[in-house]
Amino acid sequence: MMRQAGRYLPEYRAVRAKADFLTLCKTPELAAEVTLQPVRLVGVDAAILFADILLPLEAMGAELVFAKGDGPTFPHPVRTREDIEKLRTPDVEESLGYVFDAMRLVRRELDGQVPLIGFGGTPWTLAAYLVEGGGSKHFEHLLAWSYGDPEGLARLLDRIADTSIAYLRGQIAAGAQALQLFDTWGGVLDLQRWRALALPPLRKIVDALQGTVPLIYYVNGGGHLLEGMSELPVDVLSVDWRQPLSKVRRTVGPRVLQGNFDPAALLAPIPEIERRVAAVIEEGKGGGHIVNLGHGILPMTPVDHAKAFVEAAKRLSVRS
Ligand code: CP3
């Protein structure tokens, strides 16, 4: 499994040429089509819904723009307690029903061939985009708020958690067979501040979804957070490539791990990719392991390299 759809596939770019990114997300037939592409073209053993973690923030009333080449932006960032009060608690069927429709289409098309994974961002990571107004290098606004008025920021995170719970429950109702929570920016916090700021709203989501479908928690750049992550009652811990899985295991024990092939290593020659897949599998021994990339696939990845990765992972891993 890896972050699948996207710009490295010519077939994705062909669909994308006809529709901008948000239109693609909001047109269930197109979203379903690009969700299925990696399953058909690359042979991955799970489908991951084509959507974006930022969509529920738009549903909460924050204008979201995907400008060409700039990534996502929120022209009206949320930076004060008054700004929080202007956000809605949306009816997710009404405002995000297009996601659920796409999922139902995908499940029907897949007809049980591979499972469908849904996803969302963690409140901390979603707030990072909403407060900064888009991507950021240093997250000054978010971090200033976290030091200046942690209770106010906690209120925002809690509002995001509530909408996320409704949204993720909607995904389960629409057919998600597992859910991945992406904490792309959890790693900017030290362990103590991660526990104080990021964990409570994340824990609220995890508790609300307990006993539904398997939950996967992913942190990027979170090697220093492993001790905290390991206490989270999720089924799978997903990690980036920055440290070997054997070392991750020393902190988290025999839990199911997901990862952690360096996406940039897909740019290496195919024999080197195969060697590195074998190494990742070797490193992952000592507990369950879902072979995956350690972060999203890079747009310039050659398709035959992505295929070589999937084939090697299937050939070399022992199913348990
Ligand atoms: O595998 C998939 O493509 C499934 C769907 C998916 C997308 N975004 C589609 C997308 C998933 C799982 C995401 C998650 C996501 N989105 C995250 C968390 C995972 C991570 O990468 O850390 C984050 C932080 C976002 C927010 C986001 N969306 C950013 C920062 C960008 C710009 C990326 C860039 O490199 O320019 C997006 C756009 C986006 N989301 C694209 C896709 C396929 C590219 C859109 C395009 O075609 O132009």
C-alpha cells in the first residue's frame, strides 16, 4: 500500500487535465476513477480514497483554494477565538456527501478485490494549514498561538476533532474498511507538547472510532514521539523512513508497523529498489508489518519503479 493516486500516473494527469483538483474531489465518478487507477495500473493491494485531508475544513466554512503550483491555501486563516466562532459544525452528509458517494462507487467497482482505506488529517495537522493559511516552513502563527493562548487553540482543535469524528464515521458507513489518520506536522512538537496539544483531540477521535474499523496513525518526522504514539490505542503505527523499523520497534515493541520505504528511493534504479524493499522487510521483523512508503509518492516517480516496488513487496513479504 502507498499513497497511490496522483501526479506520477499519466492516467491521473489525463483526468486532472479535465478538472481542477477540488472539482475532481467533488465529482464522485472522477474521484472513484482515480482511486481505482493505482489498483489497476500498479497492482497495490489496497485502494486509498481519492480526497484530501483539508476537505472537512472547507465543510466547516473555511474557504479553501488549490492554486496552480502553490498547494492548498486558506485565504482567511483562523487565528483568534473570534475566528473559531465563525466556523460551522457541518452536517457531513450535506457538505461532504460527495466523498461518501465516491467511496460507495469504489466499493462497488472493487467488488471485494482489495480493501478500501479512508483517511483524515489529525486535528493538529489540519489546524496547521488552517491557522497558517496554507503550507508553512516554520508554522509561526500556529506555534505562537500554542504558546500565547493554548486553551483557545485547544478549542479549535476540539472543534476540528468533532467534525472529523462525524466525517470518519460517514466514511465507515460508506464502506471504508480501515482509516488512516495523517499527522504530517505532528513532528514539529516535542513529546511533551505533542502530549499536551496534539494528543487530546486525536485521542478523542481514536476513542470515538474504537471498535469500528482498523485505525492507522501516521506521523511524519515523529521519531521522537514514538513513546507517546505507542500508548495510542490504534491498530497500526505508520512511520517515515528516517529511522529503521528495528529501531522503532525498540520503543514500540511488536505492534503492527506500516512503512517506511523512502519515497525518494523510488527514483533509484530498479535493482536498488528491490534491494531496499528486502532491507525494509528485514528491518520490520519482530511484529506485524505493512510494507509501504514512508510518505507520499513523489510526482516524478517513474511508473515502472512504483510497480517494481509493489512487486518486490509482494514477492518478498511473508503474509501472516
Ligand atoms: O494517495 C492519494 O493521492 C490519495 C488521496 C490523498 C491526497 N492528499 C490527494 C492529493 C491523500 C491521502 C492526501 C493527504 C494529504 N493532503 C496530506 C497528508 C499526507 C501527507 O502527504 O503528509 C496533506 C498534508 C494534504 C494537503 C495537501 N493536498 C497538500 C500539501 C497538497 C499539495 C501537494 C503538493 O505537493 O503540491 C495537496 C494536493 C493534493 N492532494 C494532490 C493530491 C493527488 C495533488 C493535486 C494535484 O493534482 O495538483
